[in-house]
Amino acid sequence: MIEVHDFMPVSDAHEDDHRQRLVRRVTGVRGTVTVRMRVDARPDYGRCRSRTDATECGVLIEGDGVRLGLTGTTELTLDETTVQAEFTLHDGDSALFILEVLDDDETPSPDSLDRTATLLDATTAFWRRWLSQSTYTGRWREMVHRSAITLKLLTHEPTGAIIAAPTTSLPELIGGSRNWDYRYVWIRDAAFSLYALLRLGFTDEANAFVRWLSERLGRDGDDSELGPLRVLYDIDGNRPETEFTLDHFSGYRDSKPVRVGNAAVDQLQLDIYGEIIDSVYLFNKYGPGISNDAWSDVVRVVEWVIENWDRVDAGMWEVRDREEANTSSRLMCWVAIERTIRMARQRGLPGDVAGWSAVRDEIYTRIMEDCWNEDLQAFTQTENGDRLDASVLLMPMVKFLSPADPRFLSTLRAVEEHLVTDSLVFRYDPESDGLDGEEGTFSICSFWYVEALTRAGRLDDAQLALEKMFTYANHVGLYAEQVSATGDQVGNFPQAFTHLALISAAINLDRALDGR
């Protein structure tokens, strides 16, 4: 038996020579084991081949402008494009390998191998110190803190940008075509992540993201048809490349297509403004407060929302080739205006509070009248619609309705009847989105369901649903986007959306149980 430990070195020192490294330590635990290691680098999504060259201390791997160094404590053999090793481990034996990005004039060095123990100690200390800032001391610390670490790992340290997931095209259905590229910064996902990190006391990450957001508003605030913000950005804050497919790849378990880029960048999604202004409101409340320039950005955004809130859009689920009057978009436009009013009143900030209030109330009335279905006794996915959608569970969470409001309680029952299977929740009836194939239950919706039960006072049901959801995590507490009909995790992995919702659900249920 062997153990394999992988880590990417990081420390609090922020040394100037910090580089991207992947360290692998293989240790013999019991018996004698022969191990084979193979590195086959495929730059540019496998569209070009790499070249390997032996150096004095390791192997240099180059291709398409990428320059990597591989060093190890065992003999490395190579052919034109791959590097291999075969070695035998007994109890207590170990082998080390380090793959790192090199500058143009560098070659592999044994220095990192010699410092592996120091690098591991520094990395462990970094994460322990970072996690010690958490204010969460509740019942589910292991799961909450694992989710917090995951959000931190999805954060681009130089800019503060938070990506949705680090993978592309992991399928929602094995063999299906619902495969998307999530390696970008979705304004919605990042805003929710900011909220989760603030709830746990991680203000540095919140500060960094607000700075990143302010830069986007300052540059992209052109009030175009798609609004002052794009739906998503790359980690450097730029518009992602146009979506295309890699037809030479068969995909994960023969699930085509494999996509690069995401066409959602050209969609109108009105809900993002509610999520981002709600996060700014929380940052203003729990953090150091927003600057005058940031307030000017907020006012510009909310003025655009006031002029555009009643348009049809693709909605938070990014349905392709169809725009509707989505209830979730109306709801989050209400949030955008309502939170702006709160900030203005609480801090005496300048703005047309009376005009904003009139539009806020108009949206409230529209939702209560046009998004309510008397036959279903529930709020529906769209105005004058008959389809249910799990996003309406957000209504009490964003303070639109009291969780004791009869309309919300009735909606919760309808969602349970039509979209919930055990503790798992579908976001909507997938047959209604026009895409081929099935999809699994959405894990963020399952955690929203936990929080809705909590706010409705059904604490035992909420705790049971939460702890059932914990059983779907993998062995290190990570979640993908969805859970399939067979109980497997599907979709891109790990998913920020899922982990931030876990944090919120656990914190609110803890507080409710403590107050019972």
C-alpha cells in the first residue's frame, strides 16, 4: 500500500521568487509496491506536442510557449514527448517529484527537492493561519472550513477574482452534451462567494474582490444593452475568448463536446446586479465600508437597473437561445435597488432615494401579482408562468418575503412536491430548457432548500436534509455542481456555487438551533 500526497507550495512570506509548483510525495505504507509514474504534457489543449530534454538535474519540458521543469528523487527516463519512472517502495520509503513553471532562461534545479519538507511545513502553516481567522465555531466545522478553503483555492491571488470552478466540460450527464467551461469569474458566483467569506470573517478576500469589481465597473461601465457589467470575465478581468469546441477530444467518459470559453458572456442576466450590490452592502456593513468612488459606481449600476429591470433575459440559469421575464431576475433587481436605498439611508450617502423607492415598490408589486400562480399556489419561474423554479427559495434569504408568509410557505410545499427528491433538489424541470439530455439535481438548490426549511422553522427537517447532503461530498469534502440519479457527482468540480451555499446553510441552521 502507498500514500500519495500532492500540494502546491504557498506561504505567508510572498517571496519574490514564488513560482507555480506541484509537489508529489509517494510513500510506502505497507508491504512492497512497484510504482510507475508518467508525465505526458499536452500544451494548447493537446493541439501541439511537447518536447523533453534531459538536463543535469532533471527534465526540461517545452511546447507552445510553456516551459516546465521536472525533478525527482528517482531515475527519470524520457522519450521525445513523455517522461517516466518506475521504482519500488518498501515500508517507510518515499519518492518525490516536483513539476514547476520555469522562466525562459531557467533549467530544472534540485533546490526545490532539497527544500520539500520546508515547503510542506510552510504550506501547512499558511493554511492553518488562514483558517484561524474563521469566526465559525458551529456544529459542522469540518465541512464549513473545507468549503472555505475551497473558495480560497478558487481565488486568483494577484487580482482577488474568484472563479466558478477550475475545470471545463465535465458533463452534467455522462455521455451527454451539457458540458460547459466554468474556468471564469462569474459575477454572480463571485458575489455569493464574497458573502460566504464575509460571514466567516475573511475580510481580506472581500477587500480584494471589491477592488477587482471596482476596476471592472470603471472600465466596463458603459451602460450598454448588456449593462455596466459582463456576466463573466477571465481571471485577469478581460472578456473571455469566443466559445469553441475541441473536436479532437472525446471528452470525459465520451461526453462531447469539450468547450473552451462560454457563450453566456454575451447574455443579458439582470440578476447579477442584485447579487453584486447585496455583496457590496454586506461589505459596507461588515467590512471597512465602501469608498466614495465605489458608491458612485453603485449609483450608476442601480440607475441602469431602474431603466432596464423589466426586460426579458436569459436568467440566472443561463438558458441558451431563449429570453423570458424571469422571476429570479425581477427579485434580484428588487434586491439591487433595496440594498442601495439601505446604504444611502444608513450612511447618509447621496442619491434619489425617493425615486429608487418608487421603482423598488413597482417591482415588488409586479412579482406579487404576475409571478404568482393561483392554481399552483406558488411563485413560478417566469411572469404569468406555470413552471416551478428552485430560485424562488431565495425570497426570504434576500428579505423580499417573511419566511412565515403564507405565499412563501405554499411555494416551499410546491417545490417539495415537484422538485425535491429526498434531500436533493432540481433547479427546474429540465425538459423546459430546450437542451438535449437530462441533468442531475443542483447542489446549490439543495442547500437553498436547507436554508428555506430553516427560515420556515422546520429545523429538524433542515438538519436532516443538510446532513444527507454531506453524504454526497467526496472523501475530502468537495462537491461538483450536481448529483446524478445514481448519486454520483457530475458537472464541473469543485464548484464554488455549491460550497458557498453550504456555508450559508450551515451558519443559519446553527444559529436557529442555538436559539431554539
